Amino acid sequence: MTFEQGYIFTVLAFTMGLFVLGRLRYDVIALLALFAVVVGGIIPVERAFEGFGHPALITVAAVLVISRSLQNSGIVGVFARWVERIDAGPSVQVAAISALVAVLSGFMNNVGALALLLPVVIQIARRNNRAPGELMMPLAFGSLLGGLTTMIGTPPNIIVASFREQSAGIPFSMFDFTPVGLLVAIGGILFLGFFG
């Protein structure tokens, strides 16, 4: 192992340790890691901030802004109240929750959609005298399934789209993922609601 490899692994280990401890904000930890690799000579100073201009990062930031605006507008609350009124049994309720978070995840960050609906799902579980895990696991899986349906649904789709644009010169469009992603999402939601 070379010095550079050992240094990178050491920085990664300390960074992961700081993430696990949770005493510092994540952005501060990331900047400290960047500072460490610059000071160590792994990355030249003039290239240290190149990643901040990458299209994938800008797209993820824009999706987070859209997610926050959807949350602040109250649209998500309207859908959440609709799901709360469903009282057709546990299977239909799980399918409705999974479908709602999947739709939201297609047009905003899937983690943001999950975070928006998490308090609602906990409240629904308490009202129906159910264990919160019975609804939270389908919520988590529904957010992952919904993220598959569009380019902005999940950060890996954005990264793949930008890589394709760099290597082939042709980027993916917003709904290029939809034909396959939608079939997988529908199948997954049906499984979660009626078999899972």
C-alpha cells in the first residue's frame, strides 16, 4: 500500500467515525475531509472545489429545493390527510402509503419524501393500534421504488445520467427511466400491500 492510499483510508476512517458520532454537522465533516486531502497533497488546491460545479451535485441541490417547496406549499399534507382517511384494512392502507411515497419520490428526492411522510405514518400507526414498523418499512421501500421512476428520483439516477452524457454525449431525459422503473414500482407496491 502506498502512502497516498494509506492516507486516503485514514481520512475515510476518521470521516466515517465523525459521521457515526454525529457531533458535527455533515457538511462540516465533509469540508474537513476535503481540507485533509488538500493538506495531504492528494488533491491540488486549484482543483479542490471542482466537484461543487458538477452537474449531478447541482441537480441534487435543485431537487432538494423543489422538495422543500413541496413541503412548504402544503401539497404533501393534503395527500397525507387523504391516506389517513383510508380505513379499508391494513393491506390497502400499506399499498396507499407505499403508492403515495412512490409518487412523491418520483418528483422529489426519495429521502425527502420519506422524511415528509414519516410523522404521518407514525400517527396512522398509533391511531390504528399497530406497530410503527408495519407501516414504516413499506414507506421506506415505497420511497426507493418511486425513486426508480424518474431521473431526479434518486441521486444514483442523476449520476448515471451525467456519466452517460460525458461518455456518450447523450444524456438521459427526465422520463427515460419510467418504463422500467414504473413497472418495478407497481409490482413492488402490490407486493408490499398484499403479500409483504
